[in-house]
Amino acid sequence: MTTPVAVLGSSGSIGTQTLEIIRSDPERYRVTALGVGRSDLVVAQAEEFRPDVVAVADVDAAAEIGPRLPPGTELLVGEQSMADAARTADTVINGVVGFAGLSVTLATLEAGKRLGLANKESLIAAGPVVQRAWQTPGAEIVPVDSEHCAVHQCLRANEITGKVGVDDQVATIVLTASGGPFRGRTRSELESVTIDDALAHPTWSMGPKITIDSSTLMNKGLEVIEAHELFGVPINDIDVVVHPQSVVHSMVTYADGATVAQLSMPDMRLCIGYALAYPDRWAAPYGPIDWAEIGRLDFQPPDLEAFPCLGLAYEAGRVGETAPAWLSAANEVAVEAFLGGVIDWLDIAEVVDRSLQRWPGIVAESVDAVLLADQQARDAANAVIAERMG
Ligand code: MG
């Protein structure tokens, strides 16, 4: 049987790796839809995979891409086109970057389909909205992020395949963090770090925004909020441990003290193949462990004084509603200001903290409410930065 798959955000890192693994098993998966913001890489992808539809969010790019698509491939244009493309498949890989990914998440879940989720904004900014869509019969989320994919696998050890309930005997979820480029540094050692220092990530090669988030541990804080939304575990029962080798991708500790961990060499294709094949296992080994190469595995607690963004994310996660959306938007503004040379690295947490104090308590009752919080948080963060500079 062939499973129809939609690959949205197909020109990005998750999208191209998804197509790479589907290419290796054309008997089992058929690409019904591809979607991009504006990249014309989608033309070559459509030529190879012959999807029914190609969605292009940017109208100008669509006008240029449309005539170059192979015959029989329908072009969908505009902001809602990716959500329409999602409805053509049984499994949707959402590798869309940014807020645009939320509409794909909601369309997939509301259609009662499987969502392989790599888009961060969906659960961080709009957790309560996504939860309601997720209640649709048949709707399923299999996380593609390495940590959450690991937790999903660890929960299966106790035959927990949905959300965690009170009887499930989960004590804590433990997310691992590489620690980023500043692992082991004290707060005073972080006073004078440069943009280039912060952009040098030891393990993963990623875009500048997420690499800075990794240097402040905000990335891990956002993943704590995502884990809470995905698995239903209270924020305070989600721990973070720094693990520089990035081989243990996360763990679940049960009530009896037993900890189940998922290990593999860092390779996103394992997570993508897992989301496609679940509950089966993908046949090709992505990230098998070379034990001689690893040698040792180290663990240390995170330093919340040097990396206050992690604590701020916990704070926003505990508050809930649109506080995580507010945190995430304020952080985006702060990171941009840092990358633009306007503020120092330590100021990122300071700006996020002061912005979070201005959260007006907006309830996350709809996508519009989330968008309003996002916009107001950006205004608040810009005001905080202006006050600091003035
Ligand atoms: Mg991650």
C-alpha cells in the first residue's frame, strides 16, 4: 500500500531530507503535494516526484514558478495554499518555518490526518489552539524535532502511545541540550561575547536565529513548552540536562526510578523516517551508533544564572495561554537586535524578561488572539530595547 505524503516547506532542511528518504522507498510513499514559500527549488522537486499539487505562498514567486511545473501538476497560490495542499495527503510533514506553519498544522489535524511536526511556532505560539484541532478523530502528531521524537520513542517503552495520563507512571521527561557554543561559561565570561562566537554551534548546523537560541538555551526552553503540549506532562516535571555529545536525544523517567533513553548519532533523517513509518520502523539505518567513536557520554545541570532564557521559558510555560507566544516573539526581536549589533548577548534575556513582564494576559482562544499577542509582544520588545538605548 502506498501512503500519500505532503511535504510542506519542501525546499528547507527538513523538506529536502524528507524527499531524500522518500526517494529511497518509492513503493511505500507517494508525494501528493509540495509546498514552498518562494523557492524555485520546487520546480526540480516537482519534476522528480510528480505531485498532484504544488503550493507557493508568495504570489510573485508563484507567477514565475507556475509555467515551469510539469504537466498535470496543479499550482496553488497564496498564504492559505499550503494548508490546502496538506489536505491532499494522509501524512503531512510540516517543515514550514515560522508562523506560516501554523495553518498547515491546523489543516492537517482538522482533517484527521497524521502530522509529522517540525514547525516550532505551532505548539509554542498556539499550543491551546492546536490542542483543540488535535481532538479531531484520527488526528495524530508524531514530532520530528530530535528531542521530542526521542521522548515519543521512550514513552512507547511503557506502551504509552497517546498523551500521558495520571495512571501512566511517568515521573519526568528529561530533555537533553548540547549546551551550545557557550557551554561551561559563567555569566561574567559571557559579558563580551561576539556575534561570531554565538554563531559557532558545536554539533548542529542551523540558521542564525536558531543557532543564537541554542547559545542562550532559549531553544531548549521553547522545547520544554513543546514537550508539555505534546505529551501532557506538567512543565515542572520536564527537566533539562546538558549533554555535549548529543547522542542521548532525550529520556523519560518512570515512577520506579527507571529511565528510558533514546540514543543515536545526530541525524534528522531518523526522526523524519520515524514520523513517516510509525508505528513501524524505517528500514534504512540513519544515525546508528559508532560506540568506539563516542567513547563517553557526559551530563551536567544547566546554569540558569548564565542562561536565564531557559528559566524565562519555564515561567511563560507555567503561565500558559499566549505567554509562550509573547516570549517567543519578544525573543525573536531581541535576537534580531543582537544580530544587528544593537544589543549585547546578555541583553537578549534582559529584553525578553522585561517584555514578558508586560504580557497583558491575552487568552489563546483563537489564531487571531495569538497573532495579536505576537504583534503586541514585538512592540513591547522594541519599546524595551529603545528604552535601554535611550
Ligand atoms: Mg531540538
